[in-house]
Amino acid sequence: MNAAEYTRNDVPDEIVIRDLGVTFQDNKGEDVQAITGVNLNIKKGEFVSLLGPSGCGKTTLLRCVADLQEPTDGDIHVEGMTPKEVRLQHKFGFVFQSPVLFDWRTVKKNVELPLEMMYQTKQQRSERADEMLEMVGLTNFANHFPNQLSGGMQQRVNIARALGIRPDILLMDEPFSALDEFTKEKLHEDLLRIWRKTNKTILFVTHNIQEAVFLSDRVCVLSPHPGRLSAVVDIDLPRPRTLDMKETPAFNQLVLKVRNSFEGGSFS
Amino acid sequence: MRKKHLALTEKKWFQILFWAVLVIAAWEIGATAVAMTKRTPENILPHLYQILAAAFSGKAVSGGMTASGVVLTSAGATLLRALGGFAIGAGLGFLLALAMKLSGLVEKLIFPYLMLIQLIPVLGLAPIILAITGDINRSRLVIAAILSFYPVAANTLAGFKAVSKDKYDLMFTYAAKKRQLYTKVLIPSAIPYLFTGLKIAAPMAITASILVDTLQGDGGLGCMLSQSLKHAMSIYVFWLIVFFSAFIGIFSTYLISWIEILVYPEKRSAAGIGRSAGKEKKYGRSTEKNRTQKEPGPETL
């Protein structure tokens, strides 16, 4: 606990979000505020969740960090650079909700794809892909095609591919929401293990309170209409986290605290 | 017992046998009925054994060649031109689809009018094209190319458009160049659609080539068809050519399916042997169905 506090105060900010706002135009040409006035600092190596119901702008916020969405107000700096500069330097890996695998490529070739964009040699790519597949436990499936894998395995490939480029930051957009409960729990443990081992900064979007509390150092609660940051809850559960922690009173109290921090009361 | 029947109807060889028996029975009933009316020349619908006998008889029917010899030599000229026209049409179709994908302007200018090509009775224009090109072989090429062009262009474009937004986003996060987006994502994604187009186009190119033959007595399959109908040869030769043409039309589609399996690794894995082969095949079939449902169905336009 104390050690965690110490590191948190000592480590520099990796991602700095200032007064961020995104306004869309709907079909009628009217302005819709997706998110407004978001301020958030994320430390290096921190695991932060963006939690909220649909329409709260959590994915929009993540996409702004990834340079997939242009903010209309405020700015984002990652390691002192703009999101575009960070993207061009391959400093972040993005894990989409759907695995987005290429079905004509084998699992290994899918993991190699981003490395091809970085002009790595064939041997470098192959070695890196093997290493990543070993980390997610799919070594035996390297030469399978994506449609021969289960949903959970496909999502592991997706994570392996994002980590293959050695990013500093992992941006994850509801990566486990389409999976069944058992697979999800297994992947939670795997993700935490990988995170501990690689020491990445993770920004994780979810609409599942238990998932956010179990995984994160901090849970950022967003509320809709307009999307805004309504609370930030520190999760001081010890690490490494295990599945039986979900049964402890401390865990349940934190879940309750997060739930009550939604503006307008409970999470509907 | 019932389960056993169902299992039998699932078998490919059983389905083929079922249809073969049905068609042969219908044909023979028809042939007998025609023979009984005695008002038409009796062998306008000959019995199948008579056609088979003609195919294997050594008797010369035209220019010292046997019936099978006539069919095979005339098929050579027709098929070669059909293949040439098909290759040109398919190549241009693919390039046009690529151009339409690359440029919104090209798409807006061309795509709405592309289907007009399908509405023009190209085969009706065959005599004009023959007059313009002045050569039966060149007009076979041109007409086969025009007919192959549309299904390939429309299906390939549909393939480019079916690439999900997630894939573009993913490539964007990798800071992929436009060329990389095309070579690594868009073109490979469009390949199954391209093959759908090729499967439609191949028999059309062959049909077109045969029909163009009928315009000039230069010894193609179509030319032999009209000659045999005019009783220069026997009616058996006519039916031999009909069966042979039908066979090569069907065969061309299968040939393209085989090529697809060779070039597209996903298909290869689905057709592959092994423990999971059966399961994978089923999966492959269902995605095929989804794909055709999702498509706007350009070939029906």
C-alpha cells in the first residue's frame, strides 16, 4: 500500500488530458456534446479504467487519446507529445472490442501485421510474434486461422498483436465485453499478469463495475448527457489480485462506492 | 431409420446420383414421347444411348473427322478466345473496381452507369462488333471481355466496401501508408468477392464465345451447332456439342473454385483434412451464406 503510494507520487505523468471536449454534429446538423471538460492525469505504469453507461463518451475519450478522434476543445499530451506524434511512433497499442483479425492470415501472421508496418525484418517479426503468442498462451495455435479459434482465443491474439509493437501504452476498448463470464475471468488474470510483467500504462474502457474495480488502480466514472468525468475512485486493493478477492468485503465496498458515485444515483 | 435417410441425403454422391437419375429418366420419357408422335423428325430428341454411340463411333461425319473429333477441335478455338476475353474482362474489371475504390469521383461518375453494360444486349451487338473488328476471333475476345467485366468489377467493389471500419481504424493506429492499407487489407479482403465475380463471369464468357461463333462459318462450337442443326451433320453432333458446352461451362466455375482454394489460405484450411475439417467446413459454409446475404447482390442488378 505504502509502496504503491510512493510510486504513484514519484512517477511522472504519462498521459495528460486538459479540458477535453468533443462535439459531434447529428443528422439534423445540431451539435451534440459527446464529452466536455475532462481533466485527467495518468501515471506511467498505471492501470486506469474509464467506466460508464453507453453514451457517456468513454470510447470517444479513448479514441481521442489514440488520435482516432479529433478533440474540439482542450488537448491531450502523451509523454509531452500530441496523440498524432505518438501514433506515428507506434507508442500505443489499441485493442478493439471485436478482435479485428484478418481471416486470410494465420494467428502468427496476424500478430506480425503491425511489425510489417514498422519495416522489421522477417526474422525479427517471427521471433517477436512467437514471444507474444507464448505470453498469451497460444503458441500451439500459431499456424491456425482466426476462424478456428474461440472468441476468447481471438481476443488473446488481439492483445498479443497490440503488445507486439512494444508500446508504452495499451488502450483497450471494452475488450472482454463480448466474452462469457468464465473466459472473461481467465483473461482478467492473464491481462494483470502481462501488465505486471511488461509494466505498460493501460487505459481500459468498460461498462462493467466489477471488471473495472478488479483490474484498476483507479476507476474514472463518466456520466452521460453530456459525457463528463463525474468521479475518480482509487482502488486500494492489494496486488497481485486474485479471483477470490471478489468475495471480500473490501471489494464489495469499492464496487458500492463506484456505483454510488454515478451522478443521479444508481447505475441503470 | 428416418435418421439414416436424412444422413443419406446429406451425402454429396447421393445428391448427384439423385439428380442424374431424375434427369436421365425425364430425358428418356421425353425422347420416347417425341418418337411416338411421329410428326417431327424422329431423332430431334434422340435417346441418350444414341448420342453416346455417336460420340464413340469412328464414323466420319464432317471433313473426315469423327463426331467427337469435330467437337473437340472446334471447342479449342472457342475456348481459347473465351479464356482470352475472360482474362481481359476480369483484369479490367478488377482494375476499375480498384480505381473506383481509390477515387470517390471515379466511383460517382462510373458506378451508377456500370450496370447499363448489363442491360445492353451485347450479344445482339455481336454482328456490329464483328463488322468493326473484322475478325471472328477478335470479336469473340471483345464480347467475352465485355460480359466478364461487369460481374468482376461489381463484386470486387462490393468486397472493398465490405471491409469494416474497425479494420481501417486498426491500420490507422499502426500509421499504415495508403499502399499498405490496400496491399495488406483491402485487396486480400476483396479476393473472395473477386472469385464470386469470376465464377459468374467464366460460363458467361464461354456462352458468349459460342454465340459469336454462330455468326461466321469459321469452325467454333457455335458454328458447328448451327451447321449440325441444318442437317449438314447428324442431330447427335448437335446434342454432343450442347452437352459438351454445358459441361465446360460448369467445369469453368469449378475450376475457379479450385483456384480460389489454392490462392486463399483461409479456404485451404477450411477444405483441409484433419480432425476439425468437418467442423470448419460447416463454418465456412455458413460464412459463405452470410457473405452472400450481406452483399447488395450486384450480380442481380
